[in-house]
Amino acid sequence: MQRHSADYDPTHRVSRADALTAIAQAEDGIAKLEATTSKDRIAFAIQLLLKQRVS
């Protein structure tokens, strides 16, 4: 929801603290994904692709 608001609501404002929190969460997610095996990353990518097709 925050991403949608940031992209499409010109009145949406984000505090510096909230922006830094979002950046830290994204970096943590990327680090966790990079720490997985390639087999798990492929399975995750397939799961995301299939989810989008069904929706």
C-alpha cells in the first residue's frame, strides 16, 4: 500500500525515518534472498510468476 501511495498519490509524504526503515527492510530482504541456495531462489521466482498468472 505504501508503494502504491508513493507512486500514485501526489499528496503522499514519507518521513525520513519511515524511508530509512523501508530501505533497511528492503536491504534485509535482498540479503536474505542472496543467502539462499540457487535452487530456493528459482523456486521462489517460479512461485511469484505463477501467483501473478493466477491473479
